[in-house]
Amino acid sequence: MTSSRASRPTPARATSPSPTLGPIATAEAADGSFDVREFARTAQGSQRAAVDLDAIREHGLPAEAIRLVRILRDLERSTLTRLRNLLVTATHKDGRVTAFLVSWAYEKFWMADALDGVLEAVGEEAAGPDPVEHVTKHFGERMARRGPVARAIIGNIAGEQLVAAHVTTGLVDEWIQQAAYRRLGEIAGALHGLADRFIELKQRHVRFLAEEARRRLADSARARRLTVKELKQSVWPIGATRLSDDDRGFLARTVFGTAEGRAEAGRISEVLATFPGVGSVAPTVAARLTP
Amino acid sequence: MAFDIDKYTAGSKPVAWSDIDLEEFERDPLPPETLRVLRYMCDVEYHTVCYLRDLLTTPSYNEPEVGAFMTMWNREEFWHGEALAAVLGKHGITVDFDELKSTRLKLGWKDRLDPIKQSLLGGMVGKDFVAVHMAWGAVNEWSANAAYLRMAKLEQHETLAVLLKRIGAQETKHVAFYASQARERLAESRKAQVLTRFVLDRFWGPVGSTISEESEVKHVMGHLFAGEEGRKLIQDVDSHIAKLPGMEGLRIVEKSLDKRGIAAEGPGYVPAQRVAA
């Protein structure tokens, strides 16, 4: 194939970012619920202007921050794998959820692009990682790696209530990513603005997923059962199975390994426990996050 | 010519209609037979996510260029659905997310089995299967583009024409991507050519025919492509397909019209004179 993004050294956009960043609308309907159409309408494109190239050049970035950026970029870029896993189940039938996913994927594409911009600024190769060769690990790990056929079969049996599990695990994943960006801003002052912007962008994703999760879990015992099962099995963050063991260990240590990180994992567990019927599994989720 | 993915992603945005005076549809509404076609088109656009799902079960999405395109393409098609829904809304036809859900629920077992079938096929055939998807996508985008431009011309409704031409302009870019991908992949592999030709010839049906009732498919095809002028456009689409490596002589779109008894001659659909025009 010609002109693969991965094979080119530096895209032209790295030096010519979009001049301004749009304000991030709250996407709140008059009744306080999340307005998916407003979110779609105000989805944010290129984030390269949020990359403070001057600060990066002046202060440089610690090696730890560069590695974290690369890992977060790879996770943002695994969107299509995530979409595939959701769309082969009944989740693809829900017009409101798919309307959300269309813009969610778009925003994540551009977040990955901005992180490419950071890596280029410090002279790192922007291309994605080589696919990781894996050995089969514990059950949850194997489940996280299962292909579309297994997912479609399981998803067809589980039916529509599986959407609750997808939005809830998606929600936990967004919280983890927000924690990771918060940590990135702490270890690299030059990336503070970028990290804050991404946390704010993700807050809209959080609001949609939280609203969907709460409603669906409250509505159905079957949804609660499926969600508890999925939360127990999940490997965090979603997409981590595509990272090397070294990178996964580094991510867990850097984001959740400090005292503040452990407190952050505790907060995720506390908030998750406020959702209907999943309280029992919340401590397991927190325990999985910390190294 | 290779498709410039960076240029495409940087320029990708929702089709704009805020500057178009939709109130015009209240003063000069579209006739019911046209609204029926628009409704079909709107459903097709919103259902792009189902087609994306099938693409994602093949090895193609792991390539950065393909992944980048799919993200933008899916979003642009979603916005085509929104734009058409806005026009339908001006005629008292509401297309909301809950209704889309009920359409998708009606898809039933075929829809459930599709990703499994596609993955298994993709797994068995491997990389060559991506060529099938790309050629299939190219045919769909060529015919969608022809449909929008035809409708813009047929209806003689200035406001509608502006919107449809904007949608058509985005479809042209989608055509460019799919066709360049298909061309390259087919040129590289004889096996991909044989497989693609077989699948297109045996299984291709008009865009939307898997999610809509046959009566609707027939109405839309007849409305847009009946008669000499419409047939000529469809022959043009077929001639584009036939230029792809290994696809010489394929006439799949024309055959789909013949199968539905759509007239190849005569004037085709002629809109009634507009009152307010």
C-alpha cells in the first residue's frame, strides 16, 4: 500500500496546527440529560494547537512522560478494535449509542494525532507499535483478546442487555484515562495544558456513558448480572492487551503506583459502587488497577 | 492516483446546512414519492455503522490509513443522515434514534450472523478479502453519488439540490478512497480479483437493500433510475466498476435494475410542476 501514515516520518500538520481550539460545549439538554446530537455537532477535531511546542522545546520532556504519551497514544488509537468489539453485539442496534460512538471515535482519533505531535516534537518516531506477540494468560485476558466471532456469538446470546456492560466498562475506562492524563500533566509541566484539555474532552464521554450505565443497570437485573461479569473479567485499560507487558506494568506503576495513584483508584471504585448492582465488584476493579 | 489520507482527515467535517433555508420546504414541500426516497437514503446513511461493523471484522482496519478513513467516513455518513432527517423533519417525518433502533432490531438473524460469516470468510481468505470490501464499498459509493446527483437534478427544487450536491461532493471523496484501495489491492493479487468478481456478481445488491423492504428498494430505484437518462447513469457506474482490475464486463448495478423490472427506456419519473416555484 502506498502512503501509509505509519511509514512517513513527519506529517506536514505537525508544524501547521489548526490555529484555534474550539470551546467544548457541555452537551446538556434542557432537562439536564446528555444531548447526543449536541455532542455530535460540537465534536472536537485536531488538537494539535493544544500541544505547547515552545514549552516542550524549552523544557524538554522527562523520559517517563514520553513513554506515557506513547502508551496513551496507542490506547487512543485502538478505538477501532473497541468499536468492532461493540458493534458485533446488540450494541450496534442502539441508534443513540452508535451516534455517540461515531463522534467519540472521531475525537479519539484527533487526540492520538496530537500525541503524535508531542512525540514528533521530541524526535520520537510517531508510528504505532509493532503488534505484540502474546502468550495466553488468565481467563480475563483471553476473554479480552477474543476475536469478533466469539464476541458475536456471546453477544447474540447475551442480547440487548449487554449494552449495559459495554457502557459501564467504557465508563471505567474513561475514568482510568482521565487519571492517566492527570498524571501526565503532573510529571510533565509542558503537557499540563494538553492533559487538561483531554480530561475535559473525556468528561463529555464520561457523562454520556455514566447516564447510559445508570439507567440500564437500574432497569434490568440481567443487565446488572452481565455487567458484573464483564467488570470482573475486564483487563484495564481497555486495549491494554495490545501493549507489551513492560508497557502495561509501567502504566500501572506510573498512574496508580503512588500514594496519590492508589487514592485515585480508590475513588474510581467508590464512584463505580454508586451504580446500581455493581458495588460488589468495584473493589476488584480498583485492585486490578494498582500494581 | 493515491488517496491523500492526511488531507482527507484534516478536511473532514459534517456536511453543512445551517446556511440553507429549510423553511423553503414548508413553502414548497416535496411530494410524497420523493420523501419516500429521501427517507430510504436517510436510513442508509444512519446505518453506515452496520457496514463499518462488517468491515471491522476483516483484517483491513489494522492498517492506519484504512482506520483513519473509516473513522472520518463513518462520521460524515452519520451527518448525511442528520441533514436528510432535518429535511424530512420539515415535512413532519421524524427520524429519531429510537426509531433507528427498531429498524435495526428488525434485521434479525441475518444481521446477527453477518459479522460471524464475514470474520470466518476474512480469516479463511485473509488479506485478499479486504479487496472485496474495498470494491464493494466503491460500488456503493459510486451508486450513492449517482443517486444524490440524479435526485438533485430530477426534483428541480433549488434548496434540496444545494444540500444533495454537498452530500454528493463528500461521497465523491469516499469513492476516491475505496476505488484507489480496490484498484491497488486487486492489481496485486489474482486471487483477490477472482474472489471479488465472484462476490460482487453473486451477492451485490443496491445500497440499502439489506435494511429495507423490497417494495422500498424498487420504489427508490424506479424513481431515480427508470428511463433512458437514469439507465445511462447506472451504465456509467458499471463502467467504473468494470475498469477495476479483473472486473471487466461486470454489469452488476444494471442487472439489479433489470431484476426489479425498472424500465430502461422512456422518460422515467417526471416531477409534477411545483406550485410555489
